[in-house]
Amino acid sequence: MPSKRDVWYRAIAVVVVALAAVVAIVFVSSGGDKGGTDAVPVADVGSGPVDREFAITITNRAATPPTSRVEIPMGSTIRITVTSDVADELHVHGYDRKAVLTPGVPASVAFRAGTAGLFEVETHVSDLVLMQLVVR
Ligand SMILES: [Cu+2]
């Protein structure tokens, strides 16, 4: 018959093994998403190269090119650069990226599209929808 001490050690050993298994599973699953797209966090990509680049000019409350729906593969990086003739604010809905627009000075938002859906890119002062981003 095992002593109380043996039972106690065995219980501790079981707990340690169970914890090690949990840690191993978490470690493996967190390291295995390199190639995945849905696990890619939304992140600013700064001034580096991106997968898709868009440039929009606003003159007299009209956008060039005109508003369009653009499809972006999930996980790709994009940069939207806007030049406005009036002071304004650029806003990418959903991803909640903003840029202050100074008249005549291009301003950019750049990010990784890690969330699926339809997101409007708009200006707050001229109240224009510049793009509809479809991420899938
Ligand atoms: Cu907005």
C-alpha cells in the first residue's frame, strides 16, 4: 500500500505533466501561424513596401479616382495616400486608422488587413467616401 507521501508525490507529478502539456500545446499553436492569414494582427506597416498602394486626390469635394469598391486578400498590407485641397481628416473604418490632411500635403495610412469585412475609407470634413475596402 502506498504511503501518503507517495500519493502526494504522484499527484504533484500528474499536475506537473499536465501543465507541461498545456504549455507545449500553447507554444506549438502560437508558433504555427506564420503562414496563416486570419491570425495576422492588424498592425501598422509604416513606410515600408506594401502589397497594394492607393493614391487619391480630393479637389473641390470630389475624389480622383472616384469612389470604388476594392477587394483585398486577407492579411495583405495596404497604404492609402490622400492629398486634399482642404484641411480634413482621413479615416479607415473598422481598422480605425486616421490621418490629418493638410491642404496640398499627401498623408498616408498603412496597415495590414487582418480582419475580414467591408470597410469604408472616408473624410470627415468634406464627408466623402473615398473607397470601400472589401477584405476577404
Ligand atoms: Cu469616419
